[in-house]
Amino acid sequence: PPLQSEPFLFDCVAPLLGRHRGAIVHSMFARDVVATREPALPSYVIPHFAIPDGQTPVPREALGLDPSELVIAHFGYLTLPKRPVVVLEAFARLLNDGARARLIFAGAAETHTLGIVRTAIDRLGIADRVEITGYLPEKRMQALISATDIVVSLRWPHVGESSGTVVRALAAGRALVTQRIGSWAELPDDAIAEVQVGTDDHEIASMHRTFRLLQDPGRRSRLGAAARDFVRSSLDPDLYARRVVEAARDVLAHHNSSPRMLREQACQRMGHLGERTAGTPLNSSVLNAIRPAVGSERLLAVHVPMTIVDALTRDWGYEVTSAGDLEEIRVLPAGRFSVALCCDTALPSAWLAALNGTLSATGLLIVDTTASASGPIRL
């Protein structure tokens, strides 16, 4: 089967972010994702806007739905990270309880996912209670959202995205079933029905309990009222537009260069410093391997010229500790440094072990082997 996780492992976001002077994101979770890819980039959290649902509800009969059934629906492009099999398993248990209910997957589906979903439907014997609509025009989808009792939106893996169909459901005052993952975790407690995160069996059981509770129209009504209040107070389109303009003005006023341009300029400065320093100059690819510091990160410099140390402090923002011999390294606290940079082309193995001991769990050891055709080694 296709590699479903590939976009999550190799998202290609960092090169894109590095070319820009600022980023607008819809959640604090997404802001943190940006910070891990491009720490120097200013980011602005502006929640995804929602247009209030002002259209007259379409009668269920006009949509081919039974008014007496509990309608549960998932909206948008269907992929495995949206957990459709978990939803199907929980829905099947609800049917076994005797509920009169219908499940709708409203939207196009990724081909591989569609095959897995159809297989699960057949295995559970619920084909007469589940509908897969395929792509829906916007007007038809909005009408279906307004006619739905419960909207389901799950996501794993989660890489910082927000959901347009979720804010549509909130604006329509629907009971929203979701998990506290990523940007979904920033939705207000009183506007969602939470499914606990865990193993598939645990999530299925949790969703089944949630479906049973939401058979109560009063519970659904209270969730819907809180959802509409949230949309009015926080997701207003005019407020969104004003915040975008404010972010753009801040970028123009205070951020004249992209992180990539700043790094290139700093590398040029440090490269020139290295060329003027006695001994072998620092390889430019080594400088590119070191990202700017986040917060008060520390860098251990071994046999690095002081002009470069000064530049790493000034331009990259690190707290730099210099060491010149093995004993100096051995007495340093374990796990203290985010980066260890060594400009020694003949590094003994004992030094490598000592340097590794000073690094944090996610630390980076860079050995500049300029004299070697292989270039810098990242360990």
C-alpha cells in the first residue's frame, strides 16, 4: 500500500518557511511546528475564521434523510489519518445497542483509504446504514452539515493543520466529536464532545460512549449553543481580516529579511572570518548545518577560532562554551549542549565519546573535516 505517513515524515515545510519573512498559522500547535522547522521566523496565531451559518435549514427529506434517524457525519476529504475505521467500529456498536442511526462520509476519498473503509463496512455488516457520498458541491455540503446531528472530526498523525469543515460545523451549531490533539485541543471544552486518545480499542470504546450520550437532544443542543458562541466571539471573519493586516504590517515594519537570507548573510560573514583566521577556514557547509538557537540554547566549541565563536554568539544566538582539550570536555555537565562543533580533522575516538556525553537527547555533533573530500560529518 502507499506510504500513508510519508507526508508527515517529510513535510518539506522548512525550505518554504525559510524563504519568507513571516508566517500566519491557525493555532498555537502550528506555531510550535513552525518554530521547530524555522526557529528564526516570526509567526502569528490567527484562528481559522468561520462564516456564521445564515442559510435556512434544508428539510432532511429533501436531502434523502429519515427525520427519525440520528445522523452522524464526517465531512471533507477522507484519508486514514482521519480515523474512519475507528468511527465505523464505534458506529457499529451504537447500532448493536438498537439505535436508529445513519453514518455519512461526506466528501471525496483517497483511493487506498476508500478500499479500507469499504472492507470495514462489509466486515461489520453495516452497508445499509453507511453512505459515502463522494465529492459534494459546497452548497450541498453546507446543507448536509446543518441537517446532521453529530459531526465527527479525528486526526492522527497531526502536523499542525486546522479544519475548515470543523469551523463550519461549529458555526452551524452542530455537536462536534473530536480529540484533544494538535489544533483541535485548542477548541473550548464546552463546545466539543471529547473522544479519549489511546489505542484503537480504547478510542472505539470512548467514541461509542460519546455517541450514546449524544443521543440526548439536550446534550447536542448545549454543545451547539456553545459552539455558536465561540464562533461569534473568536472566529469572526472581520476579526480574522484585521489580524492578518496587523501581522503583515508588523512584518513590514520589523522583519526586513527572511531567515534564509539572514543565515546566508551570517554564513558569509563567518566564512570571511574563517578565511582570515590562522589554520584551516571553517567549511561553509558546516555553518549551514547549524540552525539558529532557540531560546537560551548552548553550543560547545572545540578548536573553533574565537572569531567564529563570537559570530555564533552574535548571529546565531548561542551561549557558547569553548574547550581545547579532552579533560575540559569530560568535566562538563552531561546533556548540557544542543550542538557540539569541533574543527579538528583528526579527532580521537575518546573525544567523540566525551563530546557525545555533553549533548542533550536531541543534540547535534558536527565535526568539520574540511581537509576531507567528504565534508562535515553530522552525528
